[in-house]
Amino acid sequence: MHITINCAKSLDSIIEGRFSNEKDWKRVYELRAKSDAVMVGINTILKDNPRLTTHNTGNEPVKIVIDSRCRIPKDARIFQTKTIIAVSENAPKERIAEIKKRAKVIVCGRDKVDLCALMKELSETGINKLMVEGGGTLITSMLGLADEVIVAIAPQIMSKGVCFVEKELDAPIELKLKDVLKLDEIVVLKYDVLK
Ligand SMILES: NC(=O)c1ccc[n+]([C@@H]2O[C@H](COP(=O)([O-])OP(=O)(O)OC[C@H]3O[C@@H](n4cnc5c(N)ncnc54)[C@H](OP(=O)(O)O)[C@@H]3O)[C@@H](O)[C@H]2O)c1
């Protein structure tokens, strides 16, 4: 499976807020359309309630939410297209039954969703190109599994809010810069992850 992390952030790496401009959103929609699935953490759903669609740019990828305790609201906008909710064994059975009416539910991991096991299960179902959009907690957990990191940097310094990296990594991650785009005021940096 090829995993791309894509994120828009301020110059000081805050990701909480709106940083993309029109051209960058177009780039994001096209990247979604080229992906088999787009993944976010549950806090992003609870805070932003996104649909994560391609806005008719192309094929609509499957949406995946990492949600150990199955807290996703029944009326979340993400359910408007095909969705998978990944939960842990700790998720309440009645919540799982409720959400199964709206989405596929994968139980994976004891307390938190086991992301390595989930990636294996997803690739067995034909998901070969995965885009991870955030937030910071999920991005940090996925950095060790990612092949590509794309960041769109907006000309803002926020000083507080959720960060691109939200917890300490076991080891530094080395990247190789492969492309730089200038989309008006936004600079997009594309890196391969060196393994
Ligand atoms: N600028 C951008 O491009 C962009 C994109 C997306 C989101 N965001 C922003 O990011 C913010 C939310 O980020 P966040 O860091 O608070 O939360 P998040 O990454 O959206 O969600 C994190 C949650 O996912 C669940 N989770 C389950 N298993 C996990 C695992 N193995 N590793 C990591 N997470 C796991 C945990 O909740 P449970 O324990 O309940 O499962 C965890 O608290 C929002 O403000 C949103 O606007 C920005």
C-alpha cells in the first residue's frame, strides 16, 4: 500500500484552522480522486464534520475514520459517501451496531486502533493508495508507515493549536524533497519518506 500524508499548516506547523487557498483545495480534491481511500482521526470529524469528497473532480475514494471508541455521531457528514469506521475491541457493542447501519465497521486493536493491522486488512480489500489528511495525532501515528508527505504552508504564524506532529516520535524521520509548488501565497512541499 502507498500511503501519502497531506496537510495544510501555518509556518509554525499549526494545522488547526483553515490554511488552503482555492488552488490548494483543487490540488487536494485531485489527490483525493487519485486515492482509493482518505483517512482522518475521530477528533477531526468531531471538530470539523468534513465530507472529504472530491467535489466532482473524479472517483470518490472510500472515507476511513480512526475511532477506537466508536464515538462518531450518527449524522456525521462523512456518511454521505462510502465509509469505513475502524474501532478497537473496547468500542461499545451497541454503538458498533448503530454505526453498522451507516458504514462498514472494522474492529482492529485492543485499546487504540492498531494501524499496522488495519493497513494490512485494508490492502486485502483492494485499498492500495491511501491519503491521510489528519489531524495531528493520527498523522504522528502514521508517519512511520507513510511513503510520502505533502505539506502546504500558509503565510501565517498561529502560535497555538493542534500541531502537525502531536507526540514524540520514537526516532527522527528522514525525508527527501522531490517537488516544490507555489500556489499564490501557499508553498507546497512534497517529500518521499526515506526508509
Ligand atoms: N490542516 C489540515 O490539513 C488538517 C486536516 C485534518 C485535520 N486538521 C485539524 O486537526 C485537528 C484534530 O487533530 P487531533 O490531533 O486533535 O485529532 P485526530 O488526529 O483527528 O484524531 C485523533 C484521535 O484518533 C483516535 N485514534 C485511535 N487510534 C489511534 C491511533 N493508533 N493513533 C492515533 N490516533 C488514534 C484517538 O481517539 P480515540 O482514542 O477516541 O480513538 C485520537 O485521539 C482539528 O483541529 C482539525 O481541524 C487539520
